[in-house]
Amino acid sequence: MPEISRFLGIIITINYSDHPPPHFHVRYGNQKALIDIERLRMMEGKLTPRVLGLVIEWAAIHQSQLLNNWELARQQKTLEKIEPLE
């Protein structure tokens, strides 16, 4: 799974040839989740409210870049790194 961003111990990845809808994967310690890019909501998994809030804040800022990376992944192309949350 290519890592596209990392901040505050949170790791964001997108899988190549993953299933719709467009989403990304989040790992934070033992916590894992899938986040819907278009709706900015958790599809499955579990994150603490604090981590989920940070991830959604970051995703809202970078939503168009996330959708672009989703399309790149579907085409088996190199994904672009996205700036971390500051």
C-alpha cells in the first residue's frame, strides 16, 4: 500500500486497484479505518474521535488531491505525496 501522507503518527495510504467507492486507508497505532473521499466519513474500522477529527480535517483540505490519487491508483500510476496536517 503506497503511503501518501504521514502526520502526528497517522499513516495515510491508497491501494492500487482497490474497490469503489473512492477511499483511503488510515493507520494509527493499532487503529485502522477506511475513509470515503467524497463523503469524508468513515466506511469501516475504528479510530478515536480525536484521530478521526484530524483525519477528516486533513482530508477536507486535500480532497481533490485524494481523488486524483485514487484515479492514479486505478490506472496503476505513481501516487503523489500529499502535505501533512500542520
